[in-house]
Amino acid sequence: MRWSTQNIDITESHVCAGASGHGIANGDSGGPLMMKSSDNRWFQMGIVSFLNPFIPTRQDLLPGVYTNIQVF
């Protein structure tokens, strides 16, 4: 899969997540993507991987790209 028309590959080892105003920012690399399970337990699903290099500002408005640790 490609991220829009910008030739950024999103593979099965990635997961996109975030909501308007709640995305990742510069300096977040390596941080966790946490999810709450149906039994209200938190678990780590991913690690912040990269930002869209073609949009240097307002990254918080875009989904972030995380490494999907469940495939490793």
C-alpha cells in the first residue's frame, strides 16, 4: 500500500494510527502505540516509526506510521 501519492510504502510490518490533533510529532520516534483490550488491559501494539517527510508541519493532523510489533 502507498501513502497517498507520495511513494511511501506502508507494509504489513506497519500500522497507521492517530486522530486529528492526536498524532505523532518530531521527537516521538521509538515511543509506544498503546491499545486497550476488551478486558480493559493496556498492551503495546506498535512503536513510532516515521512521519510523512513531505509535510513538515502539523503532523498531528495526520495518522502516524508505527512499526507493528505483533508481526515480529
